[in-house]
Amino acid sequence: MGELAEVATPFVDVEAVDGASVRVYLDGAQVASWIPAGGDEQLFVSTRAQYGAGVSIRGGIPVCFPQFGPGLLPQHGFARHCRWRVVELVLGEFVVLELGRCDLPAQWLERAAAWPHEFQAQLRVEVSGSSLELTLQVTNTDRVPFEFTTALHPYFAVRDALTARVHGLAGLSYRDALQGGAEFVERGDAVTFPGNVDRVYYGAPDVLELHDGDRVLRIEKRGFPDAVVWNPGPEGTASRVDFAPGDERQMVCVEAGAIREPVVLEPGAVWRGTQRMVWQS
């Protein structure tokens, strides 16, 4: 049974009839738990993660909007620092959260003013069986067009990132943040994680696979042209206070994104992007 928890850091728990469940925090509309029916936790959240107003939880599935990565706005935009509200909650099926221009904590207000547009965003979270599906919908309620970049940023729990592999990206061009944003072509049959990996793959296929030992996660996307593959490596976890030592071995991020070409939205227009995840074994 799903319920809205009335606590200092509110969240929504939804459990499907078959036992699949999710937990979504209203701060950032951030999914922080996904347990498929008859399965185990599939999302990584650091033991040092921080919670509360204006804080993005280290792990789960942050929402990057209206900016992916660094820029004029805070890293990955301001949506993950806002408190969203529940507009629809169907027990045992899904939850829909909504964001308009939110009341941001003081430390974000000045930088968020760099994107002063009126909009409505909704995140629909659906859980059932072995699958979890997230759909981000953005409506331009302003009088002028605006543009944005965006991504859904899942941290998948893995047994050992050193042996994990992402299949489906061979032959694609990618931007490597570790090489000053230079572009390369993926020559390997699979992306592996010997250390820090931070890449945006352009024009990625709508189906990828994350292999974690004998487990396979099918990752599907619609409306998002690009894909991001990331692991912070030991240097990345050591430099961030909300990671614990060794966390890099327990997680791999495979993200659906609209990054290379910003989405341009006319007044009254609607954009949607979906990422669906299915554990196949």
C-alpha cells in the first residue's frame, strides 16, 4: 500500500500488487528505492547521502533540468533542488509529481535567475513486476520559446563496477568530460569501468543493456536522443563528501538525456522523455 509520509523529509512509497515497490522523495522528485517483484534493491544510495530541502540525494534517480552538467545554473539545473508536489497517487500503480517555478533555497536563487522562464514539469513514476518507468513532461507556459537540456540520472546498484559492462554503444561518437570535452568514437564492444568514466554518447539507440555478472538490466528510452555513462572512480568519491570510500565499486550510472542539442519548446508546446528499466535476470 502506498502512502505519503508526513515527515521532515517527505517521501511517497508505492507498492504494486505483485510486490514491486518504489520510494520517491518530494525534494527533487527523486526516486531513491526500486525493488522489483520478488527481487532486491536495484538503486544505489550512498550511506553518506544527505536529505532535505535544497539537497540532491547522492544516488537513486535525480532529475537534471533545465540544464545537464555545468553552466549558468547550478550543476544539473535546479529541479533536483526543488520540492515537488504529488498531483496524482494511485496505490499499487504509480505516482505523478509536479513542479512549476519552485521556491528555491537562498543559495540557488541568484543562479537560477539565469533561466527565468515559466513552465510546468511533471514526473510520472510507474512500477510493476520487474520494471520501473519514469516519464518527464515539460510544458512551456511562458509567452516566449525557451530551450533546455535534461537527463534522468539513475545510479544502478551493481555487485562490482569493475566487472560491469554496458552494451549497445559500439561505434557511437561520445564527448569525454575527462578529456576536456573532446569527442571520440567508441571502439569497444562494451563500455567498462576500470576507473572514472564520464561520457555523453550522441544519438544513442533506444535500448541498452547493463551486464552485472549474471544479471542483465535492459534500459529503454523514448524522446531522449543521448545517453550518459558515468562512474566517479575512487578519485571522484574521495572528493565528494556525500560518497563513502569504495562507493564507486557499488554503482554505475546509465542515463537517458537530451544534451548535445537543447530541446527548443514553443509557447504552449509539450515535450516528453521516458526511461524504462527492466531486470531480465
